[in-house]
Amino acid sequence: MSDLIKKTELSDSKDCPCASAQPILKRLITREAKIGEDLTIRRALPHQERRMIGAWCFFDHFGPLNLKASGLNIAPHPHMGLQTFTWTLHGEILHRDSLGSEQVIKPGQVNLMNSGAGISHSEESLPDSILHGVQLWIALPDSKRFMDPDFNHYATVPYVLHDHLFIHILAGEFLGQQSPAKIYSPLMGLEIYAQEDTESVLPLNPKFEYGILPLVGEIEVEGELIDLTTLLYLGCGRKELNIKLKKGARILVIGGEPFQEEILIWWNFVARSEDELIKAVDDWNNHTRFGEVHGYQGEPLTAPQMKR
């Protein structure tokens, strides 16, 4: 979800090893964090050892969350310099933003919000006892990060059947199918569901670096057993990938050309300098930028102050 972890830290994309030009298998252990009072998510990116994979700069796996008691209620908050990418496996989320968009996202659909120079939004669960899904951010290249914000909802995304795998193409292209999601960097995102116990070989773009996170069950990648706590970083240079999944397993595969620009992340902002981040915090807290979310019942969040 959006970054609600109370202890905010500055993330610098250059403060980690460079993207591997050669195929590797690097285990990155996700960290658990609380959002709200008692909802736990697993954060895969940014990670101390890998801040980004392609332009993907933030990756949360939430759920399955039991929302019978509290529900999910994320008050209005701002974004800049990024796109938010939301995909659910179970449950529904109501999105509202400062453009006036009001959209329910259901399983099998994509919400893609382009913050550009600045936007604000809220996220609320609808009546359902279970919520399970992912939210990722895509860093906008410098040439696009000051563009006007927009919001796109994709009610369907293409899929392919391959070796008993049901593969949704969420972003980019795979096996001749192109996602409709409008993105601004060479990227790929797949959600893969095993209809039966299966072994498969997935074709990859050797120019891309890749990461794989199990969402349901364990998987075997190039002979390595990977569970829900681990994002497996693959580096660049692979033309194919050997995977083994049990029936019912689900995984998310993300990839892209290594992002060449240095980015800084503070709270829900992506920028290129600390001055930009400090100004964004002040603008939001002083209500002079990012607009207003209408229809949400409650007060907006306060941005944590950033000190040099």
C-alpha cells in the first residue's frame, strides 16, 4: 500500500549495489510492517540491498488481511514523481483522488495512477472479510515526472496459458501479448497462477533485470526453493528461467531495464534532490499543492518532516 510506516527513512537508489549485468540468484528478505493499528504488510522494495528493479521502486504485498474488525482505511495522502500500480487477488478497494476519480478495483483489474508533478488519493476496502494483493510504484523518468497527473483503470488485462500456468500480463509484453497499462520505461510485470503442478521455462529479455515474489505457496526457481518472505533478484542477462510450482501457487514477476537516474524516496514522494522532498512535505502539510480528495470522510494524513 502507500507508505504509512511511521518510521520514515530516506531511500537513495544509488545506496545499494548496482544492477547485476550477469544472471544471479540473490535472496532479499521482505520486511513486515504495520499499517494502521493491526494490518501487516510485507515490503519487498525498496530493500537495503536492492532499491529498484527496473523502474519498479516500491513493492508491497498485502494480505491475506482479515478486515472483519477494522477494515482498510487509508486517508488522503500525496504522491509525486511516480505511478502507483495496484493489483488485487481477493477483495475490493475504493480509490478516490484529487482529479475527481472514484473507482473500485476488483480482482483481475489494474488501477494505474500517474502522480506526475503531484496528486493525492485515498484507499478504502469495501465490505469483504479478506483483502489480498500488491501495490507497486514505478519511478517516472526525469522527462515525464513533471507531467500532469492522470488516472487509468483497466477492467481487463491480457493473459496467456503456458505449461498449465495462467499468466496475466500486467505491464509490458510477454509471449506476444501486450498490457494496455500506459508506462514510460521499458518494464514487464506478470502475475502467474499454477492450474496444476507444473514445471516451465519462461522466456526473458536479457536486457532486463528481474525479481520474483511468491504470493501464494512456495516456488522453485532454478533449483532454489523460495517462500513468501523472499524476493528473488535475478539480475540481467537471462534469456529464460526455469520454474516449478505446485497447484494453486501464485507469483509476481517484475522486470525492466536498469533505471539510470538516481532517485530519492521520502514517505510517498519520489524526487531527485532533498530540496524537492522538503518542499513537497511543506506544500502538502500547508495545503498549497496536490489538490483535495472529495468524498472521503476524515482528515488527510500529515507528511513526516524531513531533516537534512
